[in-house]
Amino acid sequence: MSNSLFITGIGTEVGKTVASAIVVEALEADYWKPVQAGELDNSDTHKVQKLVSNKDSVFHENAYALKTPMSPHAAAEIDGVKIDINEIKRPQTDRDLVIEGAGGLLVPLNDKQTIADLITNDDAVVLVSRHYLGSINHTLLSIEALKNRGIERIGVIFSGDEHPTTESAIKKLGKVNIIGRIEEEPYFDEMVIKEYADKFRERLCEI
């Protein structure tokens, strides 16, 4: 039975795309970014595709490809379109599907809906947390927002240098599975992604 794993973050620029590549590689899953805003010539789909080495993963087209690197609702307004959540149809696949969000959970898609509205109760959610002053609060708020929506299958990936007291607080207070931590690597390529995929695979299958 195939699974859907939704990759989200506690904010923007926390490492969701690298984490997505690792999860795709670990599960030999398909990848889908529903809404891409900006960098259309070097989109998150392109980036993940370059980092994944298995030959089975399929990379599905965005539902919305917006030109401006802004919050989706603002980028859509500039492009003269309105994001309709009913038009965002998940691709059909027999493999696991990794879905990468944009920014954090409550990033607006339109006047009424946010990225969180793209997540279903059947999804496993991988929350990427990066250490900075306030990140414990942002991580726990994200976990609480997910649980308030009835989403219980949550795993956390830490991104960046180790911070044991922060990680311990999030694990104890958030009551979630810790999948692992992505180090502050000098670069990411197919080999580095594969190493993390091998390291995270077992824990990913547990959420």
C-alpha cells in the first residue's frame, strides 16, 4: 500500500527541499510540489531531481507554477490567477508520494486556505526544524497545529548543527518521532543524499 508523506517546515529556508530529496531517495517515492512560486527555471522539482539517484521516482508537474518568489497567494495575485484548492489534484501513482509544501503550514494559498489545507488525515507529515532563537516555539506551534487538525503521524527532521537541549525539548514536549538530523554539510549531491536516505529509511517507515 502506498503512502503520502507531506514535507513541511517551521518556516521558509529551513531545508525542506534537501529533506524532500532524502525522503524521495529513501523510499524510492514519487515527488510532487503542488505550488511553486519563483525560480521556475531551477524549481524545487528540478533541485530534487538532480539530488535523487534512483531511477524509479517520477517527478510530477506543479499544479501552480507562479513566477514571483513570494507567498503563493501574493505570487498568484501578481500573475493574475487565483489558487483554487479544488484544482490541486494529487497525481496518481502506485509508489509512495512525497509532497513538498511552500514555507510553513499557515502560508496562505488564497483568502481562505493555507498550505495546511493540502494535508489530509491519511498523510504522514515530516516537519523540518532548523535551530534559531525561537525555533522551539515555532516547531511546537507547528506540531500543535497539525494535531489540532487530526494529523497524528508526525516526524521531525532537524536541519543544521546539533543543539541537544533544543532537540530534547521538542521531542519531549511535542511527543513526536525524531527521524534524524541533516548536518551543516559543505554541499549536497547524489551521494550525500543517498547516505542520509540509508540513515533515515527505517525511521521514515515508522511514522
